[in-house]
Amino acid sequence: MAEAKINEIFDSIQGEGLYIGCRQVFVRFCGCNLLCDYCDTDFQGGEVYSAQELAKKVSDFPLKAVHSVSLTGGEPLLQYEFLKEFLPLVDAKIYLETNGVLYRPLSEVVDLTDIVSMDIKLDSSAKIGDVFNSHKKFLEIVRAANKEVFAKIVFDDKIRDFEIGECAKLGETFEIPLILQPKMNGSEIDVKKEKILEVFDKFTLKYPNTRLIGQVHKFFDIK
């Protein structure tokens, strides 16, 4: 029987991406394979659940009132064996939030998901090196499974033109919306307005299906 360590389970609004403002049940998994410079997630504590126990916990929320169940973290795909047991037990749309590099684990569970909210990690802001090739392999699997997908891009004033070009290439190749998110420090945007508009202009000139959307839940000061 597979088990997973869960940091928290809660009912709130989606604060990022295309489904901003939608009500979701969030299942936050502990652990991540990356250590992004801007990560603000606290993974202290948590509780171990079996697939059946977590499915029961999720079912206690008013699932008919929510858009979907968001698997977030951390990185949910680190627990892909657990997800293979857990997801068939959930009577709701599944929204996977992922850093977009674990393409082999994704192939094991992609058919059990409905929407993939993927990060594109920039070395200029995340400080984890160049992972564009992993993102490409990840998106190939999502597209082959014919799942809805979009990509979020956290950036700061150190973003490079090379990175903008690579992001635009991914967007164009896989025909997905790109969501630009200026880096934040708490509820404050950590990028100057002039730089935000400059970056947005460069992106849209290369790939028009790019949107600038901040992290609304941080403005509201809610989870």
C-alpha cells in the first residue's frame, strides 16, 4: 500500500495561471526535487496518508462546489506511485501543479489528470540551471495524452533574452498559453514596473499567446 507525506489539505481559491479565482481543494505534497531561489513553501511537519485515507479526507470537502482538486507542493510527481492509487479514488477533476521536469513519472499518471499547470523554470530567477530540455520532454508527454496544459514563468529583472526565446519556442511548439509572473516578496512585487512591461513586450513580440498575471492569492493574503 502506497503512502505519501502531505503538508496540508485546504479549500481556497486558485491564485495563479488560467484558472485564477476558481475554488479548489488543494493537496500540498511534501518534498521537491528542485530548490528554487524564490520558493516560499514551508515543508516542516506534515502527515502520512494512505491513498484511501487521503481520498476520504478530500471527499469531506464540498467537491460539487469546487472547480477541481489541485495537486501541489513541493512536487506531486515525486509521489507518482502513490498518485496511481489515489487519483482513481477521487470523484473530481484533477489539476496537477508541477515544476515540469519529471517527465518519466508524469508518463505514469498523466492519463489520470485533467489539467496540467506547469512551471517553466528560468535559471536567472530559480538558480537551478538550464532545464529547457526536460520541459520539452515533459510537454511532449502532456500533448501526446491530449491534456489541457499551460505554463507559468516566474521572472525577475535578471531574465535573459535567451530565456525569453526558449520559452517562446516551447509555447509555439506545443501551442500553449504562457503566463508571466513577476517575482514577489510576500505580497509585494519584486520587479520594477518598467522591467515588467519590457519583458511582456519582448515575450508577446515572439509569442502573442502570452499573458501577464500576478499571484492574486498573495494580494489577498490567503493560501
